[in-house]
Amino acid sequence: MQVNFAPVVDVNNNPANPVIGFRSWGENPVAVARLSRLYMRGMQDANVLAVAKHFPGHGDVDADSHLALPIVRVDRGRLDSLELPPFKSMIANGIGGMMVAHLNVPALDNSGAPTTLSKPVVTGLLRQQLGFKGVVFTDAMNMKGVIDKVPTGEAEVRAILAGNDVLEFSKSVPVALQAVLAAVDSGRISQARIDESCRRVLALKQWAGLRKFRPIPEKNIIADLNPAHARYLSHRLAERGLTLLRNERNILPLQRLDSLRVATLVLGGSPADTTDFQRAVADYDAQAAHFHLPAAPTLDELTDMRARLFSYDVVLVALQSLGRLPATNFGIAPEAQLLLRELTKPGQRVVLSVFGSAYAVAKVRDYDRASAVVLAYQESPDAQQLAAQLIFGGIGARGKLPVTVAHNLPAGFGLTSQPGQRLAYAHPEDAGMDQHLEARIDSIMAQALGAGATPGGQVVIARRGVVVLRKSYGYLTSVPGAALPVAVAPSGAGASAAGNFGSEPGSASGAGQLVAAPRAAARLVRDTDVYDLASLTKALAATPALLKLQEQGKFSPDSTLGQFFPFLRKTDKAGLQLRDVLAHQAGLPSWIPFWKALAKDDGTLRRRWFRADSSRQFPLPVAHGLWGRKDLPAYIYGQIGAAPLKPAQGYVYSDLSFYLYPDLVRRRTGQPFAEFLAKQVYRPLGSGLHFRPRHHGPASRIAPTEYDSLFRRQLLRGYVDDEGAAMLGGISGHAGLFGSANDVAQLAQAYAWGGRYGGQQVFKKDILADWTRCQFCPTNRRGLAFD
């Protein structure tokens, strides 16, 4: 590429302009000139000719020159003070190209001719008065702004006579060429005039290096044109532009998610899938509900949607797929206006995000009844994701309006909001990291996938409160199209789908047989898929629960196990200090394979403890088609109490105490462990962390963990992999938690920020500081439950 028809240097001071609008930098000629200069310099430094357009200024028109010839009804003084200064600045700073518009400007040429065909404009004003020496291009010669006045052929002749060097996009090139040749042959166009333009075009070719032209290699061309730094820059520009126009009672950033029911409503676009905006909202609030309506919904659709949204405290409305024309209200239909009026009635808070022209805001009749208004200017993925980040406080607002939108929204207006309340999602450079980080992680994950270490996975890297990489790799299941081992029960009474039961007395017996399932449909891992978080449950479930109990005065690490667990008071565990236990130096055994004592010699499970169907006596889900007896927890607690302590060895990692903490939470608060965590920790964070994932979404979102060939003899998907946690029904303090990498990052960031997240002190700072310090250095590196 040697020439780019940009930047647009028009000063858009007419909200009704149907063709320029957001193509312009704004309504301030000084700002337009400054930004245009920077844009020009960036291109011409890279040997791409910049072309300023649309001379002498297309910003104050109410017609589209593609369809008609607009009239600019201003005097020469106004042109000199508003329209022309940016063009003069570009000429003074070395712009190489200029595009002339199809306009009727009586102040410059009272003949009524389009400016592209006007010698007083192209030669008299641009060349002689302003001193432009570069290449002059016409706007497209097939536009009705010119061909409705002058036919093709004659128009091209008059364009050359006016002083243009390059005629763009004739309606008929053969007709235009024949007319120009005839005009040269007849002497109407002189050879000197042709030579003058030819020299300029040849000089441009020489400047662009075409004397020694080498084709661009096409290998990796897409990656070469979209380097990491370019993606970072584009993202940063979109972030800096976001403009907060209204923020009643500082509703943004949203806080106290534990007290809010949040919904999103996208007006416009396709309902086939959630939008980038909605997916970004879900990253911050896993419980948010998502809705969609077409741009012009029916009355029945409006009524139904109003009823569905009635119970939500905050509705995040996104205006998407907006049009470009002010005359059509930018596509904002009367039906959408009616719904917005209903939603903005007292009792419900609406945050309106406009993904389109700044002028579209004023077309929303009740924008000033919304609790907050965010202007994103465009509908790119970056703009949508960043709007959500602003709403939840990942980033702050700092953009300013480039144009006047309404009497109370003048050019230069823009509110600020507080950043750093929750994780932001950006690029490595935003956190002072190497822009090539993603390529390095790609290489590591490619090695892992290639070696078969894992079929897929999610990676999240955050620094200084900024997620600099969030990416999913590989497949959810083992390998594309691979056969997955499952269990098939033997025929006969007492057989179970789980494939690992002893049979009823007198019935056929035998363990299930392993067979290959039909070829699994391979699906790429998505950022929203959930994984068994295994031993991270200790840090992400048991630990935050104990932190909250201590904050409420219901737990102390300086107490003993016997003080909190009555069943341990007559054991050798009674006097163990919880500070020692949580630092893994109390002498507890590392782990106990509890299930083995409940199986026969051939590995089948004893029916006293496990059944194929649930009942009041067997309510604990252990695996698909496998239910555990209700007193399994008491059995496990008894085994822990009876396990002999190890002689004093210093640090020995043990997960046994973490089996006990859910029961402690239940007894101290009256709430089940999972419910307590959801209310006290996960909901305030907006996190999607949870136990028993089959109760929280489709199984297709859950990554299979492994084939358990010993205990349950089946592929585990949505059931905890850890045998002990499975025997507790999937809910324990040492294992059983499920979530995505993003869910983990949110809680990790709350820890890193001293317990604060989303503007809320989720954990008491001094308690967290005590737990995260090294407790017994240098002999033991551990904190309390933390490494």
C-alpha cells in the first residue's frame, strides 16, 4: 500500500450531517488539525502517502454527496475560521495528498459547479493561495454529487482542467478515457497540463519506492499486519475514548454485587448468541442474566421483556447495530424508545451503553432518565468489552466528547470514574510486560498438548490488577475424535450404570466391563468452560470460609482442634493448635484412601455404603449412577480421628483437616458450606466458583477430569475427581470446587489487594495479612493455609 485516503480533516459541526459524522475527529478545528497531523505523520513516516479530505470541508452539510450535490451555505470568513484551518495545518506540515469533495460552495465559486470541477477551488485556492504542491485526487467520480450535474467523460475533462492529478473511480473508465484523449487531441487540455500531473504522480511513485518495487511476501501476511503492539494500541485507543456522560449517585462502577440482581439487554443485532458486551459482563458477574430484542421489537415482545426484566435491580442496556443516518434516528426505533421509557421509571436503575455515533445519544428521548450513560462510539469487540470493564470498575472513564451532543452535553464534556476496582482485561504492555508474552505461552501450551499432557486448558496471567493474557487452548476432551473409555454394566439384576457394584445376594455378579465409547465430538476449550479445581479448593473455599469465620468471631487459628470439633476431644488430635494444623506441621497424615476400606477384595463397592439410586438413606452424589450413604461423612471423620499422628517432622502437607471445615462452617453459622461461601465470598466477587457443577450449567461446559479405573470405574465429568470429596457428596474443604481460570483470578486478585475487590472489603485486611505471612520461618515456608 502506497496511498491511504485518510485522514478525514472535515470539522463536523452539523449533527444532521449524513455522510461525515464519526468519520471526523470532531467539531473543534484545532483538535481536528492536531489529530490529523499526528495521523499523517504516522503514515508518511512509514512511506504511505496521507491524503487529507474532503477539501474544502464537508463537515457542515445536510446532504450526502454520494447521492446529491451538497451546498455549503457559509461565507468566506466562516470558511477561513472553521473549515480551512485544518487543511492549512496539514499543508504546512507536509501532507502529500489532498482529496477534493463534490460540494457547491458559492463563497468560493458562484457558478454552482462541484468543487472537484472548479478551477477557482482546485487551482486558485488550493494550489495558488494555500500553496499545496502535492498530488490532488478527486473524490469518486461515480458519485451523484458530480454526475448528476455533468455527464461522465465531460466531468473527467473538467476535473483535469480544474487542476486535479488523479481521477478516482470513474463511472465508465473507457468513456472517461476517450473523452480525455479527445480533449487533448483537440487542444482543450494542453500537453503541459497532462505533464504537470504526470510529474507529480511519478514523484509520488519514486517517493514510495516503486522504482525498485519488490512484492510483499504473502506468507504470514495476516500476522505481520496485526502484530501484538498494534492490537495493544487499538485496545488502548478504544479505552481512552470511552466517555461517561451520566453517573447518577456514582452508580458506576457497580458495587455490592451481592445485593444486586443484574441483567443485560441488547437492543439490535442478532439474537443467535450473546454479544461481546454480554460475555464481558459475565466475566464480572457470573449470575447476570442476558436478554436480547431486535431493534424494532413487536408490542408483544416489548410487553414480555418488560415483565422479564421487572425483578432486576440494574439493567445494562446496550444499543447495538445502530445506523449511520441522523434522519433515521440512527436506527433507534420508537418501540425501543418505549421500552427504555418503561425501564427508566423509578425503582429500577438503567445503565445505557451506546455503541455508535455520539449524536445517537441525543436521539434516545429518555437518556437523561438513565442512571448512567456510557458512549463507546463503535461496536468493535474492544469497545464492547471495555464498556463492561468501565461499568464494573476494571478501568476508569476519562474520554471527552469530540462534538456537542445536547445542550447539557457540550464538546469536551466527560465524567471520570474510579479504575482498579476489579480486574481489568488488556495487554502485556499495559502492565509493563513483554508484548511477546502470548507467543511464549502459546509455545509452552503447544508442547503440553503435543506431548499429550493435557487435551486442553485455560491460561490467565494477571499483573498489577490487569489480566494481560486470557486464552484457551486445545480440546475439552482427550483428543479430537478420540475414543473415551466408559463403563458398561453387566447384564443381570443389580447392575449399575456406574459399573462398580457388588450384586444383590442371589443375583448375577461381576464388575462392569470397560469398552470404548463412540468417537467423542471434539470441541475447543472456551474461556467459560469449568474445570475441577482439585486442591485449589483449600485456598479458594476452605480458606476464605475460615477467614470470614474469624472476622465474625467464630474461629481463631490460636484455638485447638478439640475446641471446635467435639468428636476429636478424646483423640490425640484434641490439643493440636490450628495454627500448626493450617501450616501443615501438626503431624497429621498426608491423606487417607477412605474408599478402599469400603470395597471388596475385587474392588467392587459394598452395597452397605453405595447404591445405584438416590434415596433418603443414600443422598450423596459420588458419580454418575452412584450414591453414597448419608453417614459417610461421619465415617470419614471417625477415620481422621483414629489416624495416628506422625512423629514431629516439621512440615508435612496434609489435607485431612480440610475435610472438617465445611462441618465447622455449618455448625458455627447454621448455613451449608457452599451456601455460606456463595453469600459471603463468591457473590460479592461476582465469581462463578461453585460445587456440584451439574447443578450450575450444562454438562457440555464441564471438562472431563479423568477415567477413574479403581473406585468409580467411569469417566468423571462434573463429579469431583478426589475420592474423599466424592464420598462427601462433592462438597469438601480440600477438593470439590469447580470454576474457570477467570473465576480463580478474581479471588486471587482479592487476596493480592488485601481482601478488597469491587470496592468492597471482602476479607478483613489485618486477618488476611496474618494468614499470608510465613508462620514458622525458616523451618517452614507456609502461611496459614497459604504457601
